Amino acid sequence: MNLLGVVWALHLSPHVMLGQPPAAPAQTSVLLQNGGFEAVHETTPGPDGLVGNWRLGDPPQVPDHWNVNSAYPGRLDISQDKPHSGQRFIRILAPAKGTPHLYQMCAGLQAGKWYRVSAWARGGALAVSFYEYFQDGHIGGQGVAQLTAGSADWRQVSGFYCPLGPGYVQSALALSVNPGQTTEVDDVTLEPLDLPELPATAPDIIFENSALRLRLGANGTVKEFRAKPSGQDYAPGAPVPILSATRRNIETPLHSISATPSGASSLLQARFLDPDV
């Protein structure tokens, strides 16, 4: 039985209320530039006809502030054929055995802060992820959103991102396309979420019976999962949320939980980051 199954086995109230979101996204910032790909510049391919191992369209153009990843090459075209908005969009063509990455370094992201990222895609599948750079030189990453199936019409993909880890320095947003597919992308945005801080004095939520003691932090993470007969605490070392919600195949993080009396039991109220949950 998984952790959530064990929780329900404690005879907790089965009433879970999905509350209103704690806040709406803040105003669009300059964390990401030229997300609509309207500004482009022409470049000169090498003798092999490539730029950073990528093949470009005719003329050979690259959107301003964006970079092709030479380790994950493909083909990049700038097109004006029915964009989602504005006058231009990009088209990424993946080789049969490769996943091309187009990325942009993001300035101003803060560790521990939440951001919402979205993009519009047409054609093939699309994945949105982040490269993460740390003071000790290692590079990590997080996948935050994806469209797993293509569409002839523009579709929005969105997700949530929170840079974490000791020594975090900077992130880059990356767009990638599955092998052998062609995907058009427009209107990429990255916005901070203006979330209220959880009070330092917010109480933990404790459920227990003769076999188990479960302690949850106000942010919904498991702080204690102790078997009373042995006294051993099985809580994971890393923060793990007790609940999750998935909408349109995208998991939205849990922001906070609270418990209020409801008759003979407690009502557990969960708030998620997605305003539509």
C-alpha cells in the first residue's frame, strides 16, 4: 500500500476540499525575453552549412535571446504561416534519433520561489524543461510541462517551476522535440507566482492511532511517518507532498494544507498552485 493509501487506512475523514488558489500569477516580468520569437537575427553557417550543429532555414535566422544547444541538434526555421499571435513563430525539426533543445538563460529566478511557464505548440509533441546551474559546477534539470501528442491546431502547455538546491545560481528554459517529429512553438511565457508566505507559526497537522503517527507540515509535506510499535520513523529525508493533483496530464504542486473541524472528524483543505484546480 502506498503512503496515501496508508493515510486513508487511518480512518481519516474522506472529505478533501480543493480550495481556491492562494494567489493569481503576478504581472508578466522580464524573466524571459522574446517569447513570441518576433525579434530575429541572421547568422552565417559554417562550411558544413550548420550553426552550432543545427541546420537553419532560408535565410538562416535565429530568434534573439535564444540559443541552439549544439549537444542536442536539429533544424530550426522561422515561419510566418499562421502564428498563434504576432507575425512569427519557430519550427523545430528533430532528427530520427535525437531530441533537439532550444534554450534561453533566465535572469532573476530565485531559489525556493514558484514560477508558471507556458507555451503554445502545433504539430508534434513538445517538452518544456529547465537546466539548473550550481556554484560547485554541476548542472541539474527539471522537466515541468509537456504535450505528448501532436495537434494540427495551436494548443497551450503549461507547468510550474521552483528552482531548489544548495548553491543554486541560475536556470535556462529549454524547449525540446521528440525524435522524428516537427513542432511549431509560439508565445512562451515565464511568470512569477505571487504566493503568500506560510506563517512560521503555522501548526503541523497530526493524525495518529495505536499503530502510526503521521505529521504533516503546513506546506503539505510529510514530516513524520512513525510506526508506534517499533518507534521507527519512515518519513523520507526529502520533502514529499502528501497529496498531488493532475489536470490535463500536468501535475500541479501543492501549496498548503490546513485542517478544520467538521462534525466528528476533520476537514483537510488543500490548496494547489494551478488557478484552475
